[in-house]
Amino acid sequence: MSDFLKKARVAEQQMRALFPATPLQRNDHLSAKYGADIWLKREDLSPVRSYKIRGALNAMGKVLAADPSRDVFVCASAGNHAQGVAFVSRHFGVKGVIFMPVTTPQQKIDKTRVFGGDNIEIRLIGDYFDDTLEAAQAYCTEAGGCFLSPFDDLDVIEGQASVAVEMTTQLGRAPDLVVLPVGGGGLSAGVTRYLDEVSPQTEIRYVEPAGGKSLKAALREKHPVKLHKVDSFVDGAAVAQIGAYPFEILAHTNPDHVLDAPEDRICTTILEMLNVEGIVLEPAGALSVDSLTDLRSEIAGKTVVCVTSGGNFDFERLPEVKERAQRYAGLKKYFLLRLPQRPGALKEFLNVLGPDDDIARFEYLKKSARNFGSVLLGIETKNPENFEALYARLDEVGFTYQDITDDEVLAEFLI
């Protein structure tokens, strides 16, 4: 047995001081949908609703075991890592100083404070995470504290590997395939290293958000590289550069085994899991389930474990999630309509709508000419094919319109 295996199993046992093993649950809905035996490793049901508590506990515990006098721990995070560090700081009775961007939603700040209680101090610094990280590291040096990385740390990776220890024990056998979400790489590296040793026959697929493919970029260049632009929607996995330590473990990965999930499609998965299964997943937590769509031909008849990595979903985001899901499914579109400024024109337009077409937005923008006005129009329908029929009727009547649903520039300013 390797040293890593021993340490991962010790870490898993130490988790029991804080929480029971997170459930491994067979999901009948997904199993029937994809013709496979699909199980969810519910990291969204940890005390902080993500797996981040594992790495924080293992890393902090090791520091304190080596030097019990260490009493200040520092991190920079706007989400799950902050909550994990807060919870563990209270557990060990040490001071946790948590730096968060000024733009962090109040809900996340409040949850972090609840988990840490009097043992933590929250400092809101910087509009962007890079500024927050720089301030946290500067303070850590000045105060002589211990900086806790969210993923680029061997002890953190070791702690995240406890997910695999529990999963293989709970299943009672090795799964055929495991699907892992990837952000900075701590979870995927830990689980991969463990499975490579205990079950090398188990296949692994990795999933990144389409707007943050840091592992794919690193595999292409054969070293970690910083992405020029990252879509922050999948905030728990939208990382510009995969960690150096995680990449050492993942460097052998076949690039074809790294999938990317479109952000709008992830929204459809969030809603499906919420409405059908009553499971609340944050965007990063839905990555592994979302990728089953791309894996359908590979997983038929196989035992598959998806790690649902987090459930810290702010329900104030639900309208945006629904909006993006509808647009991805082709059930909602936005138009600029050139409406004649004459009596009866609006009624004429309304008569063009089909029985399942619903106006979700109607906003006069300006008069583009003396006899015409520009209208921002949002239409919802029950079937994507209804829009083709609507286009035909608009053309027949002679209305001028422009579909701006996928126009990023116009959508950003108008929608």
C-alpha cells in the first residue's frame, strides 16, 4: 500500500470527527434516462454543502499536529473554501482570517460567519479575486499565519481523496466509470490518484465549464497556463489556472477524457435536478450530472458515479438560471421588432402569435424613424419548432425583426 493510500484513508477516518460519510445514492431517474446504473456521491450534503471541508480539515490538522502553537490560518475565497475553512477553524479552536471580494453576495458572507462563529474574521477586500488573494497572502506573511490554498496543496488533495475512500467502500465494488468536476483540480487529483491505485480499471471522465477549461489548456501546453478570459457563472469551478500540484497528478490524462459543459446547458441540469429530484445543486455541483448527456453512448449498462460537488446555490440566481435554461432549450428568444407607428399595428402583431407563444417582455426602446418604433421583444413558447412558424407568419405579414438571442453584445446591454 502506497503512502498516499494510507494517508487518504487516515484522512477519511478523521472526517468522522466532524461529519458522517456523505451519502452515495443510486438515482433512479438518471439511471432510467441514460440506461445505466448511476450513483451520486452527495458532497452537497456535507455540513458546509461541499467537499471543501475535507481538504481544509486535513491540511489544518496536519499543520497543528506538526506545530500546536500555530493559531492563525488565512484563506482567500468567495465561496465553498471559505465556508470549509470557517467550519474547521471553529472545530480546532483557532483563528481563521478569511478574505473575500467586496462583491461577494451577502448570503455567502453570512453563511461563512455562521460556520466560523467567533473563531473567524472576515475581511472584504478587492473587487476581483486576484486583488483579494494578494491581500490575503500579504496579511498572512505579516501575521505569521498559515495560508490554506483551496486546491494547490498536497494535504488538501489528500483530504479530497477521502471522497474516493468513502465512495468505493459504500458501493462495495469499483464503479466502471467516475465523473469528476474540475476547477482548480484538488478534488479530481485526489480522487484520481486514489482510484489509479485501488481500481486502475475504473475509467474517469473530467468535466470543466466551457468558459473555464483550465485543465484542457494545461494538457495542451503540457503545463499549467492562465486562461485569458473566464466565464464566472460556474463560480465553484471557474478557475483561470489549474493548480501545479493537481496537474502533476492529472498530466497523464487523455485530453479526450476532459469534457466541457456549456454554462446554459448546466442551467437545464440544475432545474431538472431541482424539479424532478428535489436536489439543490450549485452550477459546479451540477457539472458531473450535466456531462452524462455527452457520455450517453459510453455509459449504457455501466455503473457510473457522479460526484455532486456542492449545493451552495443562492436562490436569487434562480430567475437567471431559468432564463438561460429556456434559451438553451430554444424555448425563449429575444427580438428587436420594427413596429409601424399606426393604429392597429400592435393588434396586427399580436394576431401573428401562435397559441403557445407568450410575450415575456415588451419594451419600446425608441423611435428609429418617424413612422416606426423599435421594440425589445421576449417570446416564450412550449416547443422550439414554434419559432419557425412564428418567423414565417412575421415574414408573411411584413414585419421587420432581428433575433438577438445569441448576440452577446446586444444581449448584455438590452436583456
